[in-house]
Amino acid sequence: MENVVGDFGPYWEDGLGTDSRYVAIDRSNQQRAASAEKMSTLASYLQKDVAGPKESIRRRWEDLVLYAEHTFTSWGGYSRPESEETVRQLATKDHFVVDARERINAIVDGSLSQIADQIHVPAPAVVVFNSLNWTRDGLVEMDLDAHSAIAEYPDMKTVPFEILGHYQGFDHIRFLARDVPSLGYKCYRIVPNQEPAPPGETLLPPANTIENDFYRVEVDPSAGAVRSVFDKQLHRELVDAASAYRLNQYLYVSGGDETATQLVYLRKSLPLAQLKVGASSGGHIVTIRKTPFGEILSYQTSGPHAPTISTDVILYDREKKIEFVNRVQKEPVENKEAVYFAFPFAIDNPRFSYEIQNGWVDPSRDVLKGGSVEWSTVQHWVKEEGAGVAVGLTPIDSPLVTLGDIDRGTWPEKFIPKSSVIFSWVMNNYWHTDFRRVQGGDYVFRYALTSARELPPESLDRVGRSAMTPLELQQVLDNDKVGDPERPFSPAPTSFLQVDAPNVALENWKSAEDGHGSIVRLVETGGDSANVRVDFPQFDLQQAWRTNTVEENQEKLPVSAHTLEMKIHPHEILTVRVASTFANPSPAMGK
């Protein structure tokens, strides 16, 4: 039998644009769900007398699946979009997202509390947890009592922070947690500070440009977008100056209401929709701030049916990455509409690719005949590359992209891009089942951008997962720990699981369904076989088995005291059962 290799492209997925607010929450839930389960697994090892939240974990996955089900309303609901039945169905759909988020929050909070209880760190303190299998930096936010400071273990150096808001008796702050270990934690002590808090940021003179060692970014206030991104390592401009659009520019598309068109119905006999593209304009620079972690340029603009669009452009001091945070105030509109953010890159004859669940797709060659190529659904990254340059973009809050042009409902049979623009398609109401589903209010759309001569999939996967998976934070209060009791773990940075292969990601670490051991699930992200070693520094391994996806043992694997080694194949999702015990280090480690 001949194997068929390829992708069929998305079709139903453009319906995600009809529910932008809850899709953004769901996209966050998908990343944090695995984080919560990893922390719950650790907590169950460290606190044997505390039952894990098994039912809450099951309900959370159920919520994620039910929201992902493709029909947002029943067949025929489009004919009565304001009926009680349709409104109830949509509300039920969105309830799954909210319920999943609250369950994830509860699991994270409870699990981190149990983990923090096992660390020899006196209150008040902060524990920051990294659920990914590589050491990384990340921004975290918290409330801090006035006249307090944060000291970092183990050297107890004061950590500078940015004050996001002053309140009665406390500040809401943000700081960069640096070098948080692979699937592990880093601790911070909250200490008295009688002196006024040092300024966490400095206002810089008004200008259109910010820069670091990697990029120089110039904003075009008249367009309310970015005019130029100069890569200092590549010595080249990344933004296509000849494009009709600027980088990170808000676009509003109207039209398609006149009659039945191909925009809504897949029927080549119907006419094409007459679409009109409007763009943001008339912007101005608000501030440029130097923070403890980098520079932030804030500007404000407006666009069709978006009276206020506020954007932060963030450059980090020691990471080759640009972040865009767009806060959009959207007017409710009943007519057919779509909203995009444009990313035009200066790449001739561009090649596009984007990540799917356990691989990536080049739409010019990988989509099977009859598949959809007019839009794509992105997991962690979409890439555009040409001679000597590659640019990777992570759409954090909205998975839909169109490549080379907006969605015009032409249903092309082949992917032939009309330009070098990546369009992030954040909103639409094109589905006839969701027509007149009005979207209005406040929205946030975030992006992370990086560039290099080459960007292999495994490196983009790490960029994307890091951008989309937040560090989790737990504050240890005086009521949580009375005095300074002995505990087995040191407050120094500690890792619980490490993977030596850069093209392997830890998808999950969960309790086994049958109660025997735990399940480690790995995914190969680079398209290459690898001999992968997984280290459990704080655990004693007894046995391990390669299993199938439903956790049936298939092959026994050799283990040493703390290490498991095995082979993983290209794009494989590898499931392993591990029998292990907590090594229970001496309490002296905490002194």
C-alpha cells in the first residue's frame, strides 16, 4: 500500500475568527493546561498525602475539546441568529473556555502552593515556575507591598522591577525572571525597603525609534504602525517599504453583504465579494521607556470601527525578539467584516511555512489536491524565508493567517502568494451560521517576531512555546509558612526534568490513567531522529516503558539512577511510562 503524505489545509477553522475574545483565552488555555498538569504531577510526587485534582483535570480537558468542536451553532441557527436557542448555544460554547481557564488557574495555584511548601524559603517570598524543558527568561507580574523589594536567590541581589500601577499600600509590578531552569523553579525573597522604590523605568526623549544590540525599530505615526525593522546582525531591512501596508498595521475589510458570494459559500458559480480594505492612520507616539529588561515604545492610532488602538513595541536587552502588544477598542458591527494585522517583509520570492500539531506545512507543496490554501491555522509559528534571511512570527492570541493576500473567497486550487505579506486574520463574521454575531469591545492581539539567516523549525518551536507559555508565579505569604521550617528543597534554582535534545519538547508529564507511575509525552520538533536523554535530577528511576498513546506498555526501556535514554523519530509524539520515587534530598540542602 502506497503512503500518502501531505496536509489538507484548514476549512472549518476560519470560524475561529467569529469568536476572537474567547479564541484568545482558549489559545492560552491550550498552553497552560499542560503546564498545570505538569505542576500537578510534581505536587503529587512531593506531597504524597495530598490527593491530586484528577476530576478537575478531566473536566478541563473536556472543556477544551467541547470548545474546539467546529459547529458554533446548530444547522439552521443562521436563519434566526438572535433567537434564544442560538444565543444559548453560543453562550454555552464560550462557557467551556471560561470554565477551563478557571480550572487551570485553580490547578496551577494549588499545585504551586504544594511545591512551594517543600522549598526551604521563608515567607514572604515568590516562586516562579517554568513548565518548558529549557532554561528561559520571562516577564512576570505581581502585587508588591509598598516599601518592599525583591531579592533573587541564591546571591540575594535586588531585582529591578517596573511599576505598572500605584494603589493604596501596594504597587502592581513587572520584572524579568532570568534563567528559570528547565521544568523547575526560581525563588525570590520579599524584603523590607525603607528607601523609596528605585525607578523601574526611565522616560526617554520623544522619538520614532528604539533599538538594542539586535534591532533598530522605527514607527510611522501617520500609519500607526512600524515603518522599519533593521536587523543589525544581518545588516538588512526586514520591512517591505514598497508594500501598501506597514508592519503590525491594523486593517479593516468591509464588503460581502451585497449578495451570496464565494466569500461565504464554496460555489464557483457565485460572484466574488467586492471587498474594501481600510487601514489605521493618524497615530502618535505616546512614550518611550527604558525598563530593567529593555525598551518599550508605545504609540496610539485609530482605524475603521476601531476608535482607539494602543500598541507597545518591546525590545529586550539580551534576546533577539520583538514583541507587539495591540490593544484594540472595537466598535460592534453587524455587516460582514474582517480585521487583520499586516506583516510585510522585504523578501523576494518568499517561501512560507507554518507549524501544525507535530510538524509544519509549506502550502506551496504540502497541501493535497482539493485542500484549502486561502488561509492557514498556526500552532506556534509561521515563517517567511528567502535568500539569506528568515523571519519567524508567533501569533499569540489568534491562530489564523493568510499568506500573500487577505481572504477574498476565491478558493484557489494552488498556493501562489501575491505578495510577501503575512496577514494575521484576527476577526471575521463570514460564516453564514454566525452572520450578525457582533464582536465589539476591548481586545488584545500579541505577536513575537525574530529573524536570522536560517530559522530551523526546532528553534522556532522554542521561540513560539516560550512566547505562548507564561511562567507561573506563586506568592508565599506569612500564613503559608509559620517561622522557617525545614524543607527538602533548596531555594536555589532547581530543575525537575531535563531533555538534552534541542529538537525535542516536553508536551506533558502527567499521572498515568491506571495509577501506575507517570506518563512523559515528548514531541520531535525538527524533523530529525534523535537519541534523547531525559534526566530526572530529583527522582530515583526504577523502570520505564515505551507505550502507545492510550498508555499500554509496548517496550521496556533501560534506565539508570536518574536518567532515561531512547530514540525518537521525526515528528513522533513519544509516550513513556516512568516508575520513579522522589529522591528526598536531605533537609540540609535548604540551609
